[in-house]
Amino acid sequence: MTELDDTDRRILRALVADATQSASALGRRLGLSQPAVWRRIRRLRSEGVIAGQRLDLDRERLGFGVTVFLGVKLATKGRVSLDDFERAVSAIPEVQTVEHILGLFDYRLRVVARDIADFERVLRRRIMTLPGVGDVEANVLLSEERRPGPIG
Amino acid sequence: MTELDDTDRRILRALVADATQSASALGRRLGLSQPAVWRRIRRLRSEGVIAGQRLDLDRERLGFGVTVFLGVKLATKGRVSLDDFERAVSAIPEVQTVEHILGLFDYRLRVVARDIADFERVLRRRIMTLPGVGDVEANVLLSEERRPGPIG
DNA sequence: ACTGAAAGAACTACTCG
DNA sequence: CGAGTAGTTCTTTCAGT
């Protein structure tokens, strides 16, 4: 299926940290030519190892200073309930991430709001009215550190 | 501080959907010249609204098929305890995200592993040995949907 | 202050040896 | 795999509104 060598991993590690680096700059750092790096990146893209390229926005500077994680337990669980819930939650713009999980809760939502008052509005009018919602647990984000994670 | 107009927001919305779009392509879609778009993007970058541009990897294709969210409650809480915990957890490569939160738990960790057996190893040898760890709750990720989130 | 036109530099994406 | 290259994009300069 997909077999990566050490050079692939070094390229991925560099790009995960900063995707704006050019193939030629990477080549200089890794001791490779620009086409060599470019071909590897294209291969990793076509193989699906590189799934996409996302812009990282500072939500605080955009006026959304509050981020809350919600653990949601459904009252009724069945295929229809899950589909209904996911469809309804996808229509809420304040919901940034929808994670279907196994454990004490069924879903974990990442919700952003302008402030606590705005979050209460989202919670009461949007979240609590979702179809099949049972228990809800909230955790306010204080700070966050993202790490590259293992490559191979 | 940072005041965004409607054009900035349209640019951000387009780039969040697809960060690979060129300034000239964006200009055509928004009715602006290529330098005008490029200058705005550069300004948003320098202001920190655009925090970065990261590669989105398919962890499954990299051989890390298991993602688990861990809620961690510290047994002893104090500034030193938090610092110690954060420093120690940052040294674990399998930890992708460290979120300091307010609520039932003190931290949320996103941990990736090759399989369940590998996750057990990480949990027992890495996580449970962290300084000050009390209760730990685990949720296995089944599926995940990321949404653009609100811009303004 | 922000726009667009123009132009040079750098990069992408590809072909060929 | 690297050298070379056509086409594209980035980045700056300059002048207009």
C-alpha cells in the first residue's frame, strides 16, 4: 500500500510545521534537488497521505475569544438518531469540529463564541435543541498546544 | 487593533475552504486585482489573524489507525504541577494536542497510536506515569468532521 | 489609504537526458 | 535522479483615484 522512506518522513515533518515552505527551500535543507522534493510531495498527495492544507486562523483575533468543548450524550441511539444529530449539528456555524466517539459520551463538539454570553445563546438555542440530546458536559478551553504528532 | 472589512472576510472564507488558491484566482472570484488580494493576505498574516498554514495528514495511511481523547484530572493542582505536567506531556510524540481546560477535567489530550495494543503501551508507560496524574477518562475517535467555523 | 498596471524574481510542474 | 524550461505565482515599484 503505502511505504514511506526516511526522506518522505523528513519532508512531511517539515511541512506539518509550516506548509508554506517551497520545494526548493526544502531541497536545500534536506540536500535534495527541487524536482526530487516536488515529485515526492506530489506522490504523497496522490496517495492520500497528505489529505489537505488548512489555514490556521487565530479565532481570538477574529473576535471569538471563547472556545468550549461539549461532550454530548444522546438520549436515543440508533442509526437514524445519529444521522439526524449529525445533520442538525452541521448546520450550526459556531460548531468547528464534530467528533463521533466511543465512551461516556457519544459526540464531542468544539464550539467557538464571541464571549460567554454569546456561548450561552448558542448552547440554549442551538445545542440544547438538537434532536435526541441527553446529557451535555462543557469544558472551557484555557490554552492549547498543537504538536506535529508521530509520522512513522 | 485589528479591524476586518467585508473583503478580508471573503478572502478568509475562501482560503479556509481551500488554502491552495492563488491570489490571482481569488482576485478573479472576488473582482479584485491580484496584488490587492496578495497585500490583504500578507496583512492578515502579519497581524496574526492567519496564524499559519499546516499540512493535514491522513494518520490512518501513516499507520496510526487509533485516535483517543484522554480527559486527565490532576491529583495535585498548583502552578508547579501544571508546568511539570505540561512539560512532561510535551515530550510524548504520540500526543498531538494538549488542551488546558476548565471543567470536570484539567487537560484533554489527543493521542494517536498504531492500534489498540500500541495505545495501551502509550497509556501505561507514558500517560499514567506523568507527574500528578489523577483520574483519566478515554474516548476512542470513530469519525470526525471539521467545519470552517465562523469568521465574522 | 487603497487600488490596479507592469515587471522582475521565485516557484511550480513538467520534459528530457 | 538532476538539469533545464515554459507557465504560473509571488513580490515590489509606481502612479492613479
